[in-house]
Amino acid sequence: MEPMVEIKALSAHAGAAVTLQGWLYGKRSGGKVAFLLVRDGTGLCQCVVEAEAADAFARANELAQESSLQVTGTVRKDERAPGGYELLVTAVRPIQIAKDYPITRKAHGVDFLMNHRHLWFRTPRQTAILRVRHRLIRSMRAFFDDRGFTLVDTPILSPGAAEGAGTLFPVDFFDEQVYLAQTGQLYLEAAAMALGKVYCFGPTFRAEKSKTRRHLAEFWMIEPEIAFAELPDLAELAEAFITHLVGDILTHCRAELETLERDMAPLERIAPPFPRLTYSEAVDLLHSGEVHERLLSELERDRACLKQWQADLGRAEEERAAAKKGWRQDKLDRQILELRENIRELDVDLRNRPGHIENARHFAWGNDLGGDEETILSRHFDKPVIITEYPKDVKAFYMKPKPDDPRVVLNLDVIAPEGYGEIIGGSQREDDFDALIARMEQEQMDRAPYEWYLDLRRYGSVPHGGFGLGVERTVAWICGLRHIRETIPFPRMMGRMTP
């Protein structure tokens, strides 16, 4: 019996007879030969079934898209085939013949694809994104594990807010109202007082009523927390962390980035040192003529890009109409879908951007930096930029004020380049009991749910701090995606709860 092998391992079996098992991604026939494109989760393989293999040829013709099957044949090298190897088939065994698969090999709208997210996974683009996500998470954990951090699992159900109370999801917990966690940070601070360097990794929830391309209601975050750490220590750790992640993905996921047609040159520039600004310096930059002129130049460039995409779409649609049924037609279908979505989103962006540019010129010190301001700042640098010392009034109660300027806190945000916005947020924590109580009173917070948290300042308090990195925004940046919805298997956002 021929050995069962994975498609990714075919190169090691050239000239040998093997069996693959997987699903039919596509099929085309040319008289006395049928071409089956089979996927198995590790790659795609073109399987050639000739009419002389009568039983296999008949079985091949029974198969419809996404039918499951086993296929046996001889591996042979062919540079034109996906992966560089194909299978000359001797036997086909259907496992289950699918009928009327909804995601046909033609262009579909995003809403349709999101409604069929459980099936959309099966396309090469989506599997590439999920593989990058997997590698990124593995790399995140390895970074902290190798530096002596201990993983601590924090609760998903919490009695109170850690960030803003307006972004909480309430849950009925045995007739008591509790909330889905916005962060594991407060609990992680307790663990840091025991273990020194800790991190948590898990789902977090924000009830912001936002439909931007950067927002999810449920997302995953990795959060380190360090005893005896101050703001400069956190900035250095964040810089090393991001550099490590990007380097690891470039080393291990180039094939996936190529599938996504990601321009890797911007990623290859990611290396220390990162630009660093205070919030006040960032506000001055937003007001500067230099930034304004650059933004207007980019606006004209992107308007030209929109026209080019519209022309490319017209040509692709003409070529699609003339193309023969086969892989070329399928590739054009995917290209048309992506162009239509990019044109739609860029058109909306271009309509809104002049107003955003004007707002940036008049941005008032004391306001929090929003998505528009973050986008403008991130386009000004070709590396992630670290912004520190935001106004106290727009930040969480646990952030420590700067000793010589209590208007601001010792926090940091890391803004990804290319317009992707914030991917890290963190701070040095307020370690003084009386100062923390005063801030909670100023915020009119109920102390009762936080008495355990205050114990951390009563018993052996030390300077400490940490940050959180959002997995999905980081995946979007590294993969070069325009929308965050593709970065998580089953996105939860306003208007999207299924599948």
C-alpha cells in the first residue's frame, strides 16, 4: 500500500507512488485528461488523471468542489504546478461528494464571504493569514518564555472595569452582574509581585460601538507585567518584542506573505532604534507644515492609485470574460474581488481624509490620540513609533503621573507604520497607595471591587509596569491587510455575531 503523505512533503517522494487525502479545491477537464487541484491543509497539489486510468477518470468526473477524497499516484516534478510537484493519478477514492458548495470559484462580496466564514477558511489567502497568526502567537510566547517570564492565566469574568466603564459587556453571574474582561492586567500585577516577570495571553472584550476597520468586540491580547520596571524599561522591551516578532515571521512565513502579496520591504526595515516622541511632541508634529504637506502629497498619490486600481479592475474584468475555464479564470476572480474591495475602502478613505488632515492641524492638547491621528503619525515614520506621556485625564486610573509634570502619565503607545495604528498600549503603574486612592476618588470609582488590588500597594509595593499587544492588529499590519476582520477565525464586531 502506498504511503500516506502530506502535500508539503511531496518533494521528498519524487518518482514514488503515494496517496494524498484532502479536499477538491478545483477541477478542470481537457478531453482525455482531468486536472484535480487537491488541498490537504499543508498545500495544494495538481493531480493529473488521464483517460487511460478508466476507473480513476470516471471517479474524478463525479467529484464536485470541496468533495473529500483520497488520490493515489506517482509524484513528478513540474515547475508549472503549485508547489513544483504534481501527481500522475492511478486511483481516486471519493470519501464524500459535496454538492452545491456555496463559495463557487467566482468573485463574491465581503458580506457573503463573512456569512460563510466557516467555509471561507478553505481558500489559500485565508489559510495563509491563519498560519501567520499561529506563528506570531508561537513567537510571542517564546519571546517571554525565553526571557524568564511565567505565564499566568487571568479571569475572563471580572467584577469591575480596568479601562473605561463604557466599554464593558455585562454578564449575569448567578444573579450578580459581572463583566467580560477588558484586560488581565490588574490580576497580572498581583502575579508580578509573586513571580517578578509574568505574562497572560487570552481573549479580551471591548463594547465600543465602532465599525472601523481596526475594531473587534472580541480580540486576543498578550500582556507582560514586570516588577521593578519603569517606563524606559517598558519601551526597550516593547521595541525588542516587535523586532523579534517581525523577524520571526520574515524567517518562517515568507511563503504565506507571498501568497498575500505583501510587500516585505517595509517589514525588513524593522530594527531598533524606533522613533520616540512624547505626546506633546506628537501634537506639535500633527500641527506642523511638514506633516501637512506630506499628507497632501500622499492624498494625491492615493487618488492616482485609486484611478490605477479602477483601470486594473476594468482590464481584469475584460480578461476574465475572455479567459477559458481554469486556474487563470479562478485567479482573475480572486483579483477582481480584491480590487473591488480595495477600491471601495480607498474611495471611502479618500473622501474622509481631507477632513482628517484638517482636524489634525487643529488637534487640541489634552485630547486622546484617535485612529485618524495615529494613522497620520504612523505614515510619517517607516518604523513603529513609541509615543509616551499622554495627558492623565484621558488615561486609566492606574497609570502613574510623571513626577515633574503631573498633567501627564508614564505611559507608552506603540504605533505601527503604514497607517495601521496602535498595536501596543502600556504604562508604569501607580505604586503609591495614597496616590492611587486619590485618583480613584477623582474618578468616582467604587473601591469595594478593588480592595484586593489596593492590597498590592499596602504590602510590599514596588515600581512596576507592563503593556498589552493586540494580536489581530499586529497580524493585520504584518500581513498588510486593510481590514481586521480577516485576522481572527470568527470575528465578533458590531453587526457580526455569526457564524
